[in-house]
Amino acid sequence: MDLDELKHRIYIMNDEECFYKEMYDARNSGRIKDFLKNLNYTETIDKHRIVPELPETIPPLYMDNYFFDLADKESIVVQKHNRYSPDLIHSHTFFELIYVYDGTAINNISNQEINMRTGDFCIIPPGVEHSLGVFDDSVVFNILLRRSTLHSMLAPFLTTTNLLSSFFLNNIYAQRANDYILFHTGVDNAIKQSFLWMYSEFINKQQYYYQAITNTLLLDFYLFVREYSNSVQMPLFNSKMDVQRYALIQYIQDNYRDITLTDLSNKFHYTNEYASRLIKELTGMTYTEILRTIRIERSESFLETTTMTVANIAEAVGYDTPEHYIRQFKKHTGMTPSAYRKQSPKNILN
């Protein structure tokens, strides 16, 4: 399906939207009991359709395996949001990106109602309760990114210092950071076209579609922070202490190759014990654990996208010897770096 055809097709109601529209109309007209009486229960369950009157159709938490094929280590899903689907409060284990291609949507995040319009782009991290309502002919795209693979997928962008990369990094390592970030891109046709193109790539799944989507999304991220940072909308930190804590994590992320706990403590004029406690409170990990996590995740990107030797990667991410790196990598991932490189779907040698 080419882009011109897709541009028209996205406005046509699909089977899921027809189902939800019928349920929506039945509820608003007082005929919901008749709708439920005639409901094909087996089909509803098999197709993961959400019916508020049937609690068994409502996941308590949207896990990765609800949308991703974990066997293929798929890390990105691009879909059109089903119009008229119930706007139930929920949370998930992945990052959800919401782009209003045309029209409006009501996004309720942590009890804050946000009226989104054409060109608005919002990111909601794992664990944040929200709902999304689209009850007209508006077109909204969702992009889902797995938290566990986000760092390796977005490595080039996350190594730059900007508002959006900080948002991602803090939500990867902190137990709770900002609930959302929202950019207003208006009628930027280049960005609008890019989301339609990413959707086309995902549904067609031609060779290198994953790399094509990832790199297009990265380009959009750079454009967001370059062109639209002045109008960005995100919750503020609750206190000066929150800012200090997140600054600690950011500093580790920027200096992970050769940083020590003493270096970190001296930078912020803390004792080692106090810095360790702040890190534990924020991330749930010790200083050693978060440093290892950052180093290993950075190394995964090298394994997937370069032909560097394991020894060179070990040195690049801050390990004294390849042997130490291999032990830490296996402790963190359950496999050796070489085994990880061979099974990675993004390996450039595949």
C-alpha cells in the first residue's frame, strides 16, 4: 500500500473501530444491554477488544507481550489508535508515544486532562496512569517503545544533552520521573508525513523496516528539540531536592566511562554515603548497579551497530579488561556479548 492510498485509508473505519463505534452508540442511546446480549464473546476475547462491562477484557497492566513479539525481540510498534475505543485509565510497561495526525484527542494523564490537537506529540513513560479518548473522525498514531531496549535503540540521540533525552534517561533509570512530555508542532507537514510513513513501514514490513522507522523517529526527535522546545509542556519537578537527584543520575549517564562514587560525591558536595542513599531512593539500585546497567546498555548498542571487537567495546564503556566486561555483561543479560551480538535483530552483520 503506497502513501497516497494510505493517506485516504486511515480515515476509513476498520473492523475494530466499527465494533467500538457500535458499542459507543449503544451506550449513549441506552441500548448497551442489547449490545452485550448480542456480543460474540469468543471473538471479543480473541481480538483483545475492551468492553468496560466485562472486567475480564480489561488488562490490569499492559505488559510488553500484549503488543510485542518477545521471541523476535521486537522493540517498536506503530499503530493507528482505534477511534471510539473506551478511554479507560490504564498503565503499561513500555513508553507510549502519541501523535495527533489530524483532529483532536483528550489525554488524561495522572488526573490531568490535556486537550491535544493536530501536530501535538506526547510521550508517556511506563507506570504512568492515563487514558486517551478519540470519539470523532480524528486520526491519532501510537508508537510503542520497549523500555528494556530503548537505550540501545535510541543510543545516538540519548548521548546528546537536551530536554527530551533527559526525559527518556530519567524514566529509564529512575523509579518515577516526569509523567509526560508534550511538544506542539502544529502544521509541520514534514513531521506529519513522517508519522504516516512510519505507519506505512510498520504495516508493510519490508526489508529494513525496523531500521527505517527507528531512524525516522530519531530524526523527528532532533527536530522536536530544535524547533519546538520553546513550547514544550511537561510537569515540573516537585522540589529542589528532585532536581538535585535527577542531576545525579544525569551526571552518571554523561560520565559513565570513568566516573567513581567519590567523583560523583565531590561534584555535588555530598559524602559518598549520602550520594549512595539518594541514588538508591531514586532508582531502586545501588551506585554500582546503576553504573553497570548504564555501561552494559551502552555496550549493547556497540554490539548491535558496529563491528568493534569485544575488547574494544569493553574499553569504550569503561571496563579495565575484556574478561571483567564479559562477566558483568553475562550477569546483567544472562548471555555473553558475542552471543548477544549474534541474536540481535539489529546486528549489522545479519
